[in-house]
Amino acid sequence: MEKHLKVSAIKDGTVLDHIPSDQLFKVIDILNLSNCINQITFGTNLDSKLLGKKAIIKIADRFFLDDEINKIALIAPQAKINIIHDFQVVEKRELSVPSEIKGIVKCMNPVCITNHQPVDTLFSTIYENNELKLLCHYCEKITDRQNLKIISKG
């Protein structure tokens, strides 16, 4: 007989599912969840047909704003968001990277005006060879996934 440890359901809140296991702590960091007072349950290296291994985060009584969802989409674009009300999934959302990213990511060009003046960063998203890249509106430098740095506001 196979035994399973069940995680308690949340009455209201958000479940982030299908996060690549290696991105879990990045998602926790960019959402500033280490300072969150809400009940949080997370698991990593869970079996997934889609990813092989996945991570999941359940946050009670917390719903995310669009800029937070955009941050998640940059780090884990295949993640899914489930909105829970009264123990029921009332909405399922697939993430998508928006065509413009404002004030979320740092420009990798050290001489870009956004790194020296109080100007919000602004990028257009482009895909080259199925790889996400961000084109800076101001200096026109491209930031690739390896150099992607989320601006921390916490």
C-alpha cells in the first residue's frame, strides 16, 4: 500500500503550480514571500508529467497583482496560477510574458540611464530561437535570460 502525505487545502488564496524546481526559491524571493505573514506551503522536486520535477507554492489569503504575475512569468513562464475561494478553484490562469516589461527588470547595460537616474526600466520582449530576450527602450541593449535581474522592492 502506497502512503501519501496530504497538504491541507487553503480556504482562500493562490496556488502557484508547475514551477520548475530550480526556480522555486527565485519565485519565493521575487514575491518577497519570506516576509509574508500568511500561511505558505511549498514543495519542490515533486513528480510532474509536464516538467519531470516541479515545485508548488500555496499562499493563504493572498492574491497577486499584475506586476507580480509578470515577474513570475519571466522566471517560470510555464507556471500556472489557481485562485481559490471557499476551498474551490474559481480561476485557473496560464502565465504569459507581456510584450512590454516596465519597472520589473534591471537593464544589464551599466551606462543605461535607468541605472543612473530615477527612471523606470522599460523593455520590449522578443523571442530569438525560442529564447526570451528583453530589448531596453532607452539604450537598446538586449538582456538575455542568463543576465535577467529582477528589481527588488522589498
